[in-house]
Amino acid sequence: MSFALQEEVAPIPRGPLDFPDSPLSRAVRQPLMLGLFLNLQDIRFSNLPTTSSWTYDYNAALVQKADALGFDIAFSRTQWLPKGGYDGEASLDSFVALGAMAATTKNILLISTLHVLYGPWHPLHIAKIGTTFDHISKGRWGINIVTGHRAIEHEMFGWNRIEHDRRYAMTGELFETLHRLWTDTENYSRAAELGGWKIVNGYITPKPLYGRPILVTAAGSPAGIDFAAEHSDLLFITSPGGSHIDSALETLPAHIADIKTRAAARGRTVKTIINPIVISRDTEAETEAYLNAIMDNRPPPSPTSFGHRGYDSDAFAWRGRNDPRHKQGLNLGGNIEIIGTPEQVVEQLIGLKKAGIDGVQFNFYDFAVDLDHFAETTLPLLKSAGLRL
């Protein structure tokens, strides 16, 4: 078989932010986007009783609630860990679960985490499935692009961990191709130089509704940020100073300024989102009692307990966690820990906005209960403070 390989790289086509009526354009008009960072796996950093569950029904109900409250985004991690790697031995796949929620929600953006370099993924699979979710959700679905940082996850798929920057080069090659498949009106052929796949007369129809699905990158390294600056709409970042709110507010402005500069150099705009865990009750005494109950019920640490400290990782984003120059948090699971009364929570969110954060993906200890508390006590204060329209 002979065919002409189209090796030239086409300009990055228009994405959802270039369409004023797209769901993503609607979301970024909020002064501070609000989202949920779901736990589609058992995470037990405390034995304090909680309603939280990895099950689809529990998490779908949370997303429907957030959708009704006007939240903008729902998100979840996906991990590939061996037996004993999950605190409770259960984990759903984010790519499938968030896509499935499209049929039961109306406005909220649904972002599916996908390790794009693992397993048998071919660009045609991602392009076709992505377009399908895009149409089911009417443009509300997207991919959180993850290249994988744990050696044990790469090994599960039969190879040694790919070197850090090479992973982003491979992912860039993949998404250049996905952009072509999502937009080209003729057949497209390409042989990957890095990824090992080949396309002969590939074609995807229908096309996504707003140029392509929403693209998010979770990254903290220069290579990851450069990839996001080239391809993504949202960059899911961590605090360079660790999870304590004071350290986060001190170190985030320079980090975010660098991200925005890298995107602007490419003629693009990238929005930043981050994952705080919120521990809050009506009064300081009640908040302290809730926090103490969580901390007092923490199980003894193990090599595979929450955080998976026993698994080798080359991720850049979490290095601030152990930096002695910064005030460290309590390791409650969020990228940033926001602890206080509703009024204090709002003040800390104002600080994140001033630091350059465009959106927050909330994590809660007891998701259903704490989301209700946030909706009743804190959301009205956010509107009064001008953080929500």
C-alpha cells in the first residue's frame, strides 16, 4: 500500500474559546469559575465517617447538584495502580464516567482525565470518542490531558516510564494530529515519529461543535506548561509553595505570570484552575472541631496510603509539598487547603483570584454534606464579593 504522508503541521485550529456562544466561553465569563474535583476512587485519609463514595450514582448526583447551583466544571482524577494501590480497592475511569454524565446535566462542563500515552489508544479512537461525547454534551465535554508520572503505571502497560520531556513531545505529536482529525474536511494520513502509530486516510465526522473538545492540561513543569500554552484552554496547576494557603498565595502569582506569558508568546490565552479542599463550618469553633475530628481519625500511614508515597514519580508539580522554605499544610488531599468559616473561605478565594487563579475545583471531605453547606452559606457570599455573576 502506498500513500502520501502529510507530515507538515497545520496551524492550531480554532477552539471553544474562539466561539462566544460555546459553553466554555460562557464559563470563563465568571470572575471565578467554580468546579468539583470528584473522587471516583476510594480515598481515605481519615476514618471519620463520611457519605463520600467512589460510586457513579453518588458522584453523578453531586454533579447534577453542582449543575443546578450554577457551577461551571466537574473533574476527576484517573490512576492505574496495582492491588493495594487504592485505599479501598475501588476506582472508576474518569474518561467514561464524566462522559456518561453528559446525558443527565445541562450546563456544567465535564472534563474527563485521560492518560493519553497508555495502552492501545490510537488518535482515531480519541478523536471519534471525543467527538461523540462532544455532541452528547453539546460542547460541554473535554479532556484533561495527562502523560503519566508514576513508573508503576507505565509498567502496568508493559513498558518503562517514558522520559519526562519526551512524554510531552509525544503528546504534542498526538494532539497536532487530533486537531487535524477534528477539523480536516478531507482524509488525513500521518506516520508518528515518536508515538509509533500510523493513520492512513483517517477521517472523523461529524466534527466537534466548537472546533474541538475542551482541552485541559494538568502540569507544572516547563515542558508541560509549554504544551498547555500551545494546545490547551485550561491549565490545572498546583501551588509551587505547597498546600498551605499562605505559601500558595505567596508563590502562585509568579508561577501564573509565567504561564500567561508563555501562552501570550504563542498568541493564545490559557486559563488557570486549581484544586482546594474546603473544610468549613458556620463558626471558627465548629470548623476547628470538624478539622480536629478528621485529623484525630487518620489511619497510620502506609507505603500505598493516600498520596501513594511509595510509588516513584517524576512529577514537577508536587515538589513544593516538601520544600522547607514554605509553610506546609496538613496533607488533607487538596492542592491547597482552605480552612475556616464561610466568610474566611471567601477571603481566601479572593486571595486566589488576586494571585491570578481563574477557577477552583473544590474537594470536600464529606462531599454531599459539605457541598450543601457551601451552597447554603458560602455561595451567596461569593456573589456578594463579586466572584460570581
